[in-house]
Amino acid sequence: MMDYDCRSSEKRLAAVENDWLAAPENAELLEVYTCSLCGNPIFESDEYLAVDCCGEICSECLEGLTAKDFALAALDLKTGAAGTEGR
């Protein structure tokens, strides 16, 4: 009777799963846009935000931006303190 090694079986299964999840080696992704904040490519079928005044923003940048960060970085807006600018 043969002993069954559970750990080596799990390693083989993990390797098969990683190979299955990996992008095909020969597949070339088509770069459609470049993120105006980080400069990374936005590939075909990637989610992005198109902003009229500044271009496209990738989903990675959007995930980490607050509304304030977005206004300052993408829209080039400025912040101020109320009552300190002569109003």
C-alpha cells in the first residue's frame, strides 16, 4: 500500500492553480490610456475615470484618493481658510 503525502499534493494543486490564474504569456495587453496622476498605463478592459479637464485616472489611483486629494491633484484646485483671504 502506498502512503499518500498530503503536503506534496497541496503543493501540486497550488502550482496548478497559480498557472491557471496567471495571464497567458503570449497575450499582449493593449495600452489605451495613461493615468494622468501616476503615469501608469491603462490597458484595454481596465476600469478608469475620464475627467474632461485632466484626462484619465486609473482605478488604483482612484482607490486611494479622497475627494480632497482628487480635487487638489486631478482638478488642480486650491484650498483656503475661511475668513483669512479678505472676505
